[in-house]
Amino acid sequence: MGIRHDGLAALAAAAIAVGLAAPSLAQDHAGITGFWGRYFPSQGQPFDPRLAPPPAGDPPLLPEPLKAFQARRAAEKIADEKGEPIAGASVACLPDGMPQMMFAIYPMQIAQGPDEVTIVQESYSQVRHIHLNKPQVDPADYAPGYFGHSVGHWEGDALVVETVGIKDAVPMARSVPHSDQMRITERIRLVAPDVLQDQITITDPKVLARPWTYAYAYRRLPGYEMLEYVCEDNREYIDANGGTHLRLDGK
């Protein structure tokens, strides 16, 4: 009996050791770990319209922000017609920040861990840290940044993420500013084995008349390797008047 007991004890110890070495549920929850590229109709890619999210539409802006938004759009149209588009963050070699980072057409990588989900966007090597099962910070006590402070938890197969603390210079969307009260809530989940969807809801009582919800879809990229994206390779530049131009060779 002693030998059998010792043998069972050894097996139990081995099982515990294997259990500690194996990935936890949080590390492989819902299978979102991997490389992902935007999922939309394009030449040479299989596409199922049933898995595509609906268009975002315009944000439901309050009257004053709406005036500023419309004026900006009008100025952009005039600049585009002149062939001198108004410079955006990318031309200035600045990261997109949140939530625009999730819009990028470049691939991204999602890595799950027991305490954090990390999202790396190939464009500008942007990195988000989503802290799992932790309380959100008070935005008043947090130094604003491009990606803010993100906390998340799992609700079934969906990773629910709340982000606050986005700096003023980062737009809510193209040409749309935000206030210090903006909150971004995401529901990230698989809608098919190789199709991921990120439903984004933005609330900002100083800018939006009601919550603004839209979604992006991504397809899995098996075997993809992230490439280096360095802004110094950018051939666009900003002139003294804020116009964007293409830098010609030798210029």
C-alpha cells in the first residue's frame, strides 16, 4: 500500500506541475490569440457578408461639436480638391491612438495572458495593454495618453474592455474631437472560427447626443510575421500652411 500511495502522490505532483506549466483559461479564452487583418470585401480574399459589421455612420454629435465637425469636413474637401489634403496624425508621424488604432488596415497581433491581453498594431508599432479583472482608474488621477487605460473582463466568449484617459490631441474618429469624459467600451469576440469582431461603443456627454456604436471585423492570418513600420519611411510631409505633400526623390 505504501508503494501504491507513493506512486499516486508522485502522479499527483506531476499533474500539478503540468497544470502550472499549461496555459490558463485566461491565456486561451475564446481563441482570440494570433494575428489578425481587417475583414472587408477586397480582391483575392474570400468574404462572407453575413460576418461583416454594418457601416459605422456619422457620430451623433451635439449641435456645437456638429458645427465644428462639418466645418472641418468642408475644409478637408477644399484641401483635397487642391491636392493638398489637411495633414493628419499619420503624416505627422504620430500614432493613431484609441479608438482609431483598431480601425487600421494593417495587421495586428493579440496575445492573451492570465492578467493582461496585449494588442500590437503593426502600423507605428502601437501597443495596448488591457488589464484583466482590475478596477478602472479615475480619469482625473490618470495622465492622458494615446491609448488610455484599458481594463477588461470576460463575459462568456466576449472580452469586454473599458478605456478612459485618452489625450485631447487624439480624435474620437477622423475630424471628431472628444472631451475628458469620453469612455470607450469594446466587446471583442469570435463570430466565426477565423473572424473576429470588435464592437465599439463611445460615450461622451459633452460631445455626443447618445452613445455611438459601430464595429470592425478582422480575419485570422495564420503564419503571419509582423513587419517593422517606421515613420521615417513616410514620403508625405506637412508644409508651413498645414498642407500635405508627397516628397519626391531627392527633394
